[in-house]
Amino acid sequence: MRDKGHYKTLKDVMYQKDVDYHYIAKKLDMGYSTVKARFSKPPVAENSSVWTLSEMYAICDLLNWDYDRLHELFPPASVRKDNVKQLRAM
């Protein structure tokens, strides 16, 4: 789960708090494969599975993460990896 790439910060926070895909799936009442797919690289097709805002807030709650830092866990697709480090420093 600690691979580099998309949602790296989210994966790192989950690792630190001992939260895995199975736990997220159970708490969000989703299938494990759906959760795992959402952690993969960003969707490229219109019908690809993406996180809803409600799910993002629920994950913040599970991780005791402030909503005003949501962008750190779920950066916009337009944000390059280099810019994510700059966002964290703010």
C-alpha cells in the first residue's frame, strides 16, 4: 500500500494510522475492489471510478484529518507531484 504515485500522501497517512483498503471499504460500505481501484492512477475515462466529495470527507473523518487540508490527501488531477510538496508546506 505504500507505493509511490497517485494519492501518496493519503496512503502514507493510512499507513501511519494502520488503516488499510479493507477498513476503508468496510467503513464506506463499498467493495474492496472498488476502493482499490480508486487508489490506482487517476481515471482517464468519463465513466472511471473517482472519489465523491462525501467519500473524501468520510475518509478525512476516519483518519482524523482536517477538512481544510483535504487537498493534501486528494490533490486535483491538475496538480503536479512537485507542487504537492509546496502545498504541504503552506
